[in-house]
Amino acid sequence: MILRFFKLYQNSFKGLSTQVWWLSLITLINRAGTMVIPFLSLYLTENLKFTLSNVGWIMTAFGLGSVCGSWLGGKLSNKFGFYKVMFWSLVLSGLMFIGLQFITSFIGICIAIFFIMLVADTFRPALFVAVAAYAKPENRTRAVTLIRLAINLGFSLGPAVGGLIIYHSSYAGLFWIDGITCILAGLLFFYVLSEKHASNKIKEEEKGVKGSPYKDKAYLVFLGALLLVGFTFMQYFSTIPLYYNDVHQLSEKEIGWLMSLNGLLIFALEMPLVSYYENERFSKYRILAISVLLFALSFLVLNVSGWVGMLTIGMVLMSIAEMLNFPFSNSFAMSRAAKFNNQGDYMALFTMTFSIAHIFGHNSGMQLVAHFGYQATWYIMAIMLLISILCLVWLRTIIKKEN
């Protein structure tokens, strides 16, 4: 049984191009390198002595910079190509992270964080355009999944390494290493990947008249469903950990172990799962609808019983939902972008959806808990996800009419 699973796991990585593997390594270095981000609020309160209100405004600047960066990255990718956008995003954001340590005023930090995220997040839509350029059409879902694995692994390694740097050195050392790793990722990108090869491949695959995602009814309905999923998903990084502590009295260590279950399941199962369901005999719309239903169940089970084991069941349901939803959502967005020959704008709007969910999801979840309590909040999240399923049913109807 173990050998069979290992064989399936190994086969799920076959057929991916060398360029996709390089993109994954560069993404891993970049994501692991952004180790300042998890410690940002701590740095602002402990080192710079800002109030929580100040930190709230700085995080708002962070979110706005991310949204603007995603939009700008799409526009620049269309005009100059993803290659130049990714390279300069990595190098310039690295230099800006190094410079951030020398800014200490509240207004200065707000402006600096906004522009750092503006530059850093131009990378995101360009990355998805790069995946579409370097991966074969039939392998794009798995290619996105490999990139996601690199991102998750980077986010797991980054905070651990960052904590050690702060302990043995200081925050100054963290800013330097963060900036240098971003610059190194940019140089590696320039050295190992060819712009010409990707440009030729994109030109070969471009079909149809260039369209706008803002006029694409099916895509806007899809993004509406995705926004609801992103909004509820954000609760696992804000209100859910508070629920674990307030209601079930879990310690920080126990919460950490429970949250790490998500990363472990993704690392072990996502590639084989996506590889299996990537087959054309499975309806992508049905997979997305099932994944959203699993997201809803992950909230509903928390209200079923006070048994602490329900927390693990909820986390497993959420992890399976995430593994099915995000790769196939990425795949749908890329296929739509290719169909209308507008990779930059389509992928920019896709990444902006998560940035918007990031801005509003955390605060809204906190407000719901404060006014209505955890139980009512989980029901509200489940209702939002059921509305998302209805959007996906509507999406399938629109696509059928198109075809």
C-alpha cells in the first residue's frame, strides 16, 4: 500500500517541464525569503513602539499595495512580458526590503510598505503567465500545484528561519537576508530561464481576439464565487485560531500543531490528488463545487459538537477543499486567459480577488465574532459558501451556452 502510494506520488510529478521546476525553486527561494512579513506586526510594536491602531493602518497599506501591485503586474505583463516583470519585481523588492529597516516614522512606514507590496506583488500575476508559457496545456493544473507546494514550503521555512535570525542576530539581519534572498532569486531567474523560448511559446498558443476580463460574464461570476471562498478561507488565519484558544483553550503550541496538519496534508496529498482529477473525465465545475461544499462542512462541524476532535476533522475537510479548489481555480483562470488572449489582465484580476479577500476577510470575521459569537459566524461562513456553489452552477450554465 505504501509502495503504491509512493509510486502514485512519484508519477504525479512526471511530465512537468524543466522550466516549471526552475520556477518552483525560484518561488520557494522568494517565498522563504519574505520572512519579514510574519514578524512585521511584532517588529512594529516592539521595536518601533507603534500602537495597535498604527499597526492596523500599516496593514491596510500592506493590503492596498498588494491589490494595486496585482493589477499593475497584469498590465505590465501585457505590455512588457512576464519575464521583465518577474525579474525586476524580485530585484527591486529585495532592495526595498533592505531599505525598510532605515525607516522609522509612522507615515514613512505606511508609504514604504505600500510601495514594497506594490512592487513585490507585480510578481504574482506574472508568475501565472509564466506557468502558462512554460507548461504544456494538459499539465498546467499540476504545474500550478507544484508552484503552490513551493509557496507553502517557503512560508513554512521562512518564519522558522526568520525566528532564528532574530534570536541570534536582530531585525536588521532579517531585513538584510530577506532582501538578499529576493535579489538572488531574481538573478537565478535571469540565469536559468529564457525569455525568448517562453515568448515564442505564447505566440504559438495565442488564439482568438483579445478580450477584457471585465466584460467576460463567466469570468466575473467565477471571481464572485472565488471571492466568497477567499473571504471564508481567511478565517483560518484570524478567527479560527482565536476560536481554538477562546472556546477550546488550546495553547499556542497545540494551535501550531493543528495548523501544521494543513501543510502536511497538502505536501503529502495535493499533487497525487490533482494528478488524478486532472483527467478530462472529471468535470472541473463539479470538482470546484465539491471543494466549496467541503469548505462549508469544515465550518459546520465546529458547531456540531464541543468535542476537540471536531477541530481536527474541520482542519482535514478544509485541507482537502483547499487542495481541490485552488489548483483548479488557477487552471480555469489560465484557460480563460488563453482563450481571450489576455493573460496579464485575467491573471491580475484573479490575484486581486485574493488580495481583496485578505483586506476585508480578517476584519469582517473579527467583527462578526464580536457581535454575534463564534457559532453564528460559522453558520454565516457556511451560507456564504453555499452562495458560492450557486455561483459555480450559474457559471457552468453560462459556459454551456457559450459552447
